[in-house]
Amino acid sequence: MRAVFLDYATVSFRGDLDPSRLARALPGIELRPQTAEAEIPKAIADTGAVLVNKLRITRDVMAATPSLKLIALAATGTNNVDLDAARDRGIAVCNVRDYCTASVVQHVLGTLLLLTHRLREYDALVRSGAWSKGEQFCLLDYPVRELVGRRLGIVGYGTLGQAVAHAAQAFGMEIVIANRPGGEPQRGRIALEQLLPTVDVLSLHCPLTPATTGLIGAPQLAVMKPDAVLVNTARGALVDGSALAAALRAGRLGGAAIDVLPQEPPVDGDPLLAGNIPNLIVTPHVAWAAREARQRCIDEMGANVEDFLRGGRRGRVV
């Protein structure tokens, strides 16, 4: 069965991963570093299996590839694949889960510590010569906060949300969990509108759905504590970037760490990329990207393909 990985370079950086699990499952697989959207139909012509990370596989693309039997995603999210079309055409779709948990937890806690301990600001002070000219043994220009006793609110309490909660408890943080908007209320969780005014940190780990698009906008930011911190490692469109930028500039929010934007790469710009927004960290969708996590992703894809070829349903979403 002919197979092609359309955007392999989004997972493997300059050949730093071992693709042997994929090669064993799909001998002769073509590992294309990148593929332009317009080139996808030609690239997958007569293909039985398509492996993809973020490129869109639409109904039209599937219709133009009658040989297609499997779409294997190098991600947990499935919003770039028309699942209804795949179901209609009998095309299997599988994703990978729980492969980057440790990496995401490190990112969430790392950026939170960076913001609350003001590490960037103090590093800049030292480099500016302020410490050398100081009158005492330390500088106290920026307030530092402890995490112990602080309340962490989590939206999306799956594997990632639970792992972040577990790690945060090691710092003595109190955990509160929001009911996911659009989902059924669950015992032990509270409505987002009740959670927001009480938390010191809000971490987002929910999928992007019609119910969660624009989840955190101006009304939600307005009720949060003025020293609260927002962390988003889930999907960019969960947060209204313009509203967040305005809140940070006005001092109505203590800080934010944003790893995802609605458009990636942000070729048309983004409100959060302005250079005059205080207490903001923006990273290029790398929370998941520890090398070990990326290798695990490739290996899990290979396991999904192997199982599909045996008639199984490992990792199947369709």
C-alpha cells in the first residue's frame, strides 16, 4: 500500500527522529518535509494511507483519492480532517494520545514559574548593569509570588489537565476544575463563570469546538483577579487575543503564557505579537515538542497503522 507523510518536518526537525516504526508498518513510505495545500491531491494520488499533522484533508481531497483507506494523524486534535466525509467514504482515521503529557506539563509549569518569579525581568536587570551598581546584595524591583496556596483553575480535565493538576499540587497549589462549556455538568466541577473570579492561574486544556471558540474573551477576563495568570497550550482560538492584549496593557491581568494562536504560522499577524504587551510570553506551539514526545508520536502512529493493517481499531476516531 502506497503511503505518504505530508508534513513530516512538523514532527521531525532536521532528521532528529527515528522513523523505523513507520517504515516497518508501511515499507516505502514517502516522508515529505512539507506539502503545499494545493499540492495535496497530487501528492496523495493512488495512495492508500496518508499521514498528516496539521494539513487539511477535506471532502474534496478524499473524493479525488478513491484509493485512500487510512488517515493517520500525528496529533490528538482532528479538526483538520473532515471526519464526516471520512465516515461517508469508509476511510479510517486514527489519532495519537497521551504522547506529549510530560512535555506539556513542563511547559505549563515552566512558563508559570517564569511569570511568577519574574525571571526574564531580573535577568534583564542584571544584564543592564543594575545589580553591579546596586547598594545591597539583591534587587527587589519586581514582586515575586509563591505558588503554594494559590488556586489553579483547569478547563479540560483529560490526561493533560490531570497531569498539570498533579504537578501543580507538588507546589502546594489548590486545584479547581471547570465544567467544559457545551458538556454535561460533572460532580466536583463548577461552571466556568463561577470559577474565573476565584482562580490565581487558569490553564486551558480543552479541545476547540463551537462551544469553546472564544472561551476566554473580554467578559471573562474582566471578572478574573487583576494578578491572575492565563496559560493556553490547547488551541489558539479559545482566547480572544485582542481582549487579552488589552487586559494585559491595562494591568487588569497579571500575566499570560500563550503557546498557540488561531492562525499558525501567524502570517497575517496577531494582536498578541505586538511588542508592547507586558507580562506576556508567546511561544511557537512548542509545549508538546520535547524530542522524546515527538519520537513517541511517530512510534504511536506506527503502532496505529500496524493495528489497522491487522483489522484493529487502535487510535481510531472514525
